[in-house]
Amino acid sequence: MAGPLKMILALSLAGGLLQAGAPEEAAARLKADAALLTAEASRSDHGYTTLASLCDDVGPRLSGSPAYDRAVDWALKAMTDAGLRNVHKEMVMVPRWERRAEAAQVLLPARHELSLLGLGGSVPTPPGGLTADVVVVGSAEELAAMKDEDVKGRIVLFEMPFTGYGPMVRYRFSGPSMAARKGAAAMLLRSIASLSFDTPHTGVTHYDEGVPKIPAACVSVENAQMMRRMWARHERIQVHLEMNCETLPDVPAANVVGELVGSGSPGEVVLVGGHLDSWDVGQGAQDDGVGCILALESAYLIHRAGLKPRRTVRVVFFANEENGNRGGEGYRDQHRAELPGHVAAFETDSGNGLAQGFTLELHAPAGGPEPDKARSLALLRTLGPVLEPLGAGRLDLGHSGVDVEPSVLAGVPGVGVRHDVTHYWEVHHSRADTFDKVNAADLKRNAAILAVAVWGVAELDGRF
Ligand SMILES: [Zn+2]
């Protein structure tokens, strides 16, 4: 089927036509606008230099820290400088966890300094640390099968190969309580990473109600494999672990919001966001500095190209994705009355690998009708002709993003950016997540893709 004919058919299937005029005209206009945005992206270094400033001048920015407050000030200026209007912050209360000094050594069978990062939210060790023998397990089932007396008072190390983030993150989140139920004194986890140069990868952990809270940390893949080899040789593994982290009372933080106000339907909002907070190591470049910058660039490029969106494009930098999601929840609560006017909420939070497409997530609002997913997907796919030439034509149903999820579960259509994550897990949540790993050409391409998609949805006649 010829391109234009296919598009007309898709448009009529979707039950929605692009704004005004015949479908051919609308399609031609969208194609011309996409060309403008792509050209603007290719000649601009704005995104790359803005990300460098976030990474270098603000640095790591765990929410609840003074660095996060600096990030908020930085973001207010960056949005204003990019030409956004109504730039402001929206307060939310966030957890405050401080890492402080931490270290661990293998004492037996030979001394080794371990490369370690405490997990976010972990309790500290007793002052002076704890010394205990290590039990190495490869799964929850393996741990459950052990006698309690063989685990009691010991340090449980979960050591399993990287098979993807999903299968392993459950151990980072629930591992401490799994180990504590068997009487363990602490939990160590092989870092969730697809490549390692002795770099540990942190992330948030959690304690189940009614189970003792034990210190929890990740060690580098190399360290975990070494202890696995010692275990396989039936050697006694003794480790000294000291962590001085602390959870303090919640503190105020903020989401940062700016807009291109819609020229025709300003009450209809196309949200595009990432999370401003990062872990407290590295620079939060891929996670999720890039996401914030791409969200900002999508609006900046529309503005620079001289295009005026019919609907409001609202850029949101969310607080506290990493250890609480209070930013996403706060946005939903503070904007509850206008959520029905949200046409879509885009989120990009999986690094700077080339975007291959988008995933649409739909839920019924409380007490509302079930969404017509097939109709909505067909409507999204009307953007295929302008996204396919950019390599981003994979448009399917799927997950959108953690920050927008509270709003999406309340009925706002969520749109996730489907990045190539081949290299994302190499740096994610580690000291290696720094600006130098961000490819400038890929950033330009991703900015063009997101700008075209956001523009397309802002102009669509019809809603998901
Ligand atoms: Zn993230």
C-alpha cells in the first residue's frame, strides 16, 4: 500500500483526523513540521551543552540532598533560558537518606578490599561495623531451602548472572527482608550490571513490615564472582562490613514545570518529562539527566522552529524517582482536577540509546470506561510516517514511565520512549554514569524524535 493511502486509512480507522483540512494536507503539514524540527535538532548543540552543565555544575543529586535543591534552581533557569513560559516549582516532601562512610573487606580466606555501594534506604551497621561469615546463594529458592541455623548471624550474598534488570531488581528491593527472615545479619548483592570494571551499582531497597532491618549493599560483579568461587571451593569467607548511612526526616523538594502554552486548546496538555533526581554517585547523566534534557529539547526545538502548538506542551522534571516517586505522586495530586485535560504524558527514563519508537499505556480513570486500546494505538500509529524515517517507527502498547505512572493509573494516556538499552545497564546507578558516555549525535537524533512525537500529539485531532 502506498504511504499516503496507508496513512489516510490509518487516520480513518483511528477515528481522528489531523487538525483541519484534508488528511493529505494534514499529513503533508506534519511531514514539513517534522523536517523543520529535525533540521533544528541537527544544527543545535543546546541539548548536549545543557546536559554537560547539569552533570558538571550540579552533579549527583539525590532528592532530599542540598545538591537536589541546587538542581531545582538550575532547572528553573534552564527552562526559562529555553524559552518556556510559566516556569515554576511544585513542592513535594521527599525521603532523606545519606550514604556517608562505608567500606567492606574480605578477611578470610585472604584479605580483599571490596568495591561496595550501600543500597538507598539501607540501615547502618552497628558503629565499628560487623564481622560475619558469608553464605552465597543464587536465588530466593536456594536461600529458602537452607536451614535457618546455616544463615543466622551471617551475611547473605545474592550472586546471579545478569539476565536483565527485571529479574534481578527484585533481589535489590526484597533481598534484605528475604535474608533477614532467615536470621541473616546483613545482605550483599551482586551489582545489577551488564558490564563491570569493578564498579558497584546502587539502587533503592525496601524492608518488609515486621522483619528485622539489616544493612544492605551491592558489591561489584568481580567481587561477587570471587566470593562465589571461594564458596564453590568450600572455603570459609569472612567479611567485615561498615556502613554509616542514615535515614533522616522527610524534607521539602520540588518538581520543576515549564510550558509552551497552547495556541488553540491551552487547557489540553501534552506532558513530557524525565526525573531530575539521580543517585548520589556519578553524575546522573544517562539516568536521568538525558531524559530531562530530551524533554526540554522537545519543547525548545518546537519553540526554535517557530512552531506554535495547538495544545499546551508541558515539560516536567520530576523529583524523587529513585527512592520514593513522591514527585510523580505529587504531580498527580496537585493536578488532579486537570488530569482529564491531559492528552498524553511522555516519559523518557532509559538513557540515550537511540529511540526506536514509543509505547502507549492506557488505564481507565476511577469509575470511568475502559479505554479503547486498539483505536488509541491506531491513532498513535498515524505518526508512523514521520517517525519511521527517524528510525523510531515501533509504536506499540507497553509501559510508559515511573514518574508519570501515578497520573497514568488515574487515566492519563502514558507514552514511554523505547530507547535501545544495550549499553544502559553498564553505567546505570554507578559512578560510571557520567557525561562522557553520552553520544552527542545520538542525543540530537533522540531530541528530534521526541520533538516530532510531542509535536504530533499536540496537533493531533482526536485523543487517545
Ligand atoms: Zn531513572
